[in-house]
Amino acid sequence: MKIFSMKPGHDGAIAFVDTDSTRLEWSYEPEKDSFPRYDSLNPSLLMETAAITLDIPDVLAISGWSKNGFDESAPIGAGYYGLGSDTVQTGLIKFFGADIQYFSSSHERSHIWCAYGLSPFEQGQPCYVLVWEGALGDFYEIDEKLNIFHVGTVMKTPGNKYAFLYALADPTFNLPKGKLRFEDPGKLMALCAYGESGILTPDEKEITEFLLNRDSILLSLSKEDVTWSPYFNIGLENPEFTQLAKRFSDSLFERFYSYAKENLTKGYPLLVVGGCGLNCDWNTMWKNTGLFSDVFVPPCTNDTGSAIGTAIDAMREFTGNAKVKWSVYCGQEFVEDTIAMPDVKVQTLDLTEVAKFINAGNIVAWTQGRCEIGPRALGNRSILASPFSIDTKNRLNQIKRREGFRPIAPICLEEDVSIHFDWHGTSPYMLYFQRVINADLQAITHVDNTARVQTVNPQQNLMMYRLLQSVKEISGVGVLCNTSLNFNGAGFINRTSDLYNYCKLTGIDGFVYGDKFCNFLR
């Protein structure tokens, strides 16, 4: 059975699952190939995925959504909310003249089944699930028969409350009620490192309780409603705000932790999913609580994983199986379009030469294989640099047109991770914080002495592993800076023309695609 699954709305995606092989064959996102970040489904993506789908699928699956964000009165498919059979729709439809099966289930379910289907645990292993995102802040339990039980709602709109705090302090934020910026939570996570945990001051307590105790943020509150707060337009790097950011973040997590400690007492693994699953600080805290036998966060934990989750839900509905084989590198293939590059020296890719080039202080745009799924660059659409100088971090942020307070992540040989970081084992998806213990790694060390590490082994990504080995042979350290390869405000670069133009525009020194290593004749 072939399942073609689409997720409408922001962070759209189209995924394809073959139930015979139980494999996620691919998951394509409309923001990739330099389309706008957080993009919805567009005709280009539909044509691209239709071209690689060789036959009419057996099942067309649609992730539930709504026409007005979280509005329950204007559903698309099965709508945004719901767990039970009443939020699953099935039936025969005509698709390009053929009779096929239609399936839709709620957005809420898409998160749950994405996390469950991609998790490393065997089907039948009971799990807890935390879905926390813009709208939902809930715990669930999945039993050995794949029944979902709602354990409880901890907080509504946790992700929107987190984003709103950043907007409150930002003098440049001027969107009307009902609008927030998708990029702000990641920036607030970076600013939290500049603050310190501690007891809330009266001003901190007032705004924290005002926001966290509200039922909703997005549809009921405007920034202009909070002009009474001393943090209104205070400035993002003001020390009073960075301290609030950290303590607000701690307070939000504490509410979920307290609920889990009291109500999730069976020691099952915890699956963390939803946009808040991109918060490395919170993921690390969940891992360290000791409440769960294990913690799993998928690399597409935000809405980019919803098409996958709905496909898995459809597979469960029709076959009884809810687990898939998958790779994080199952996004779009790189497009080698023919362009003139008169100011570029093109040579055959030699990893030793690339390693020497990087070690000499040069910055390289690196593309290999298929795109990563989810928002993190994991060594296939990356900008790479030597990790030793703070000047490198500053240059990378200038290239990316990012704020100076934003950290740069490292990519590291898996077997060496405990040499450089306070961490043992794997971290393949860059979803946890680790304390840096190698003082030489200045470019990737954040102000609080942490980093968001990706570990690499040869089974996971052989080309990147070999490059890191070559780097280690030269510098003695198998670590590089790794940040996403994208125009500001756009998804990963995925074609030669964009790659060349981006490097020329930003002053990147060289780039790699396919079997070619290119550097500018400057």
C-alpha cells in the first residue's frame, strides 16, 4: 500500500510511505530549495512530488488543520484537535480518475503518531507523549495495543506564550493581534543563556504569571495590551530581559515537569513532539529528570513532521502497523542546474583538501546527498568552518544575517564527543545542549558554556564522518562549526545556481556539491 500524505498550513510537507516495506520513502518540505521559511504547500512542491510518485497512490492522507489557525469551526480534513475515532475520516474518493482510499486525522494525532512511528522503541512498548507547540500543551499515554489516552492538559498555547515574550521586549515587533513570528522562540532560547535561574522578582513574577495563566495568547492578546509591563520594548539584550527570559523559560518547564512527576509514574519512555521540542534546553532537562526510561525527540518534531505522522496514522488504520524505517536524509535530492561560474576554480572533491582549506580559516558551503527533514542542518546542507576562533562565529552570523547573540552549533565525531563535551553516547539530530569541556572550541561555545552538538558516525553520514576524520588528522580535533545553508528567511539551498550565488553574495570562500570542490578566485 502506497500512502501519499500532505500537511497543509505553515511548515507544510508531503510524505510518502510504502506499507509493504514499512519505509518512509521521502518527506519533502515546501520551504526547502530556497522557498520562504515555514512555507505552506505550493504548486512547485506538488509537481516535484508527483514527478517521483510513479503510480497513483492507494491512499491520499491529509493532516487535519483549519482555515484560521486553531479555529475549530473551519476545519481542513479532520481539523486541528481530537484523539478518538471521531477525528479519523476514511472513504473512497476519485483521484486523477482512479478510486483510492481517503484518510484524514487531526493535527493533534499527527504529532503523536509522528513521534511514535519514528521512535526507536518496538511497537507494543507503552509510551508517554508530550505534545507542546503553539496551541497544545498536553500529555498522553499510548498503550501496547496502540490506544491513545489523554492524560491531561498542562497549559494551552505554551509555544505562543514563549514567542510572545520575545515580541514583548522587541521594539521592532509591530504585528497586530493574532500574529506572532515563527522564528522568535529559537531566538529567545539563545537569549536565555545570558540570564540566570533564580527566584522570580516581583516584576518577573507578574509578567510570567500573567502569560502562563492565560488560556490563550494568539487570538486574545496584543502586545499593545501589555504596555504596563516594564519589559515592554525594553530591548532584547537588556540584562533585565535576558534574566526574565531564563526564569520565564524555567517556570514554563517547571509546570510541565511538576505535572509529569505527579501523573506520569510508570517509567515509560517519553516522546517529545511539537515546536517546543526544538528547545534544546528543555529536551536536556527532560532527559535529566529521571522520570522516564528514555526520551526521544524526532528531528521533524515541529509541523514538518505532521505529514509523516498522518501517513503513519493511516498505515496504522489500514494495516495495524505504526512503525516505519526512516532516515533523516530523506528530503529533496540536490539539483545540479547548469550555470556559468567564471570566477570559480572547480576541482574533483578531495576531503583532505577540503579539510586543509577549512583549517586555514576558510568557510565552506557543503551539500551532499538528500536534504535533511526538519529544520536543522545535519551535515547535508551545512555551512562548515573551523571551531576555534570567536571571530569565526561572528563571521558566520554576519554571513547568515543573524543577531550576534545567536550561537553556532558544532558537528563532532561520535566517538570523540565525550572528549570535547560533557556528553556520552549519540546526539544525531542536534536537539540537546551539552556543556563544552574543551576550552579551545571558542566558535561553538555559547555564553553559558554550552553547545548544541550533532554527533556523526559512519552509518549515519559517511561523507561527513570522513570529512571530520580528515579535519582531525590536520587539527587534532574532529569538530567543525555547522550552521544551516540558507538565504536569510528561506529554507535550505538545494541547487547549484543558488549555492553559487549565495556564496558569492555572502563571501563564503568555497563550496562543495556532488563530486566537486569549488573555491573562488579572489
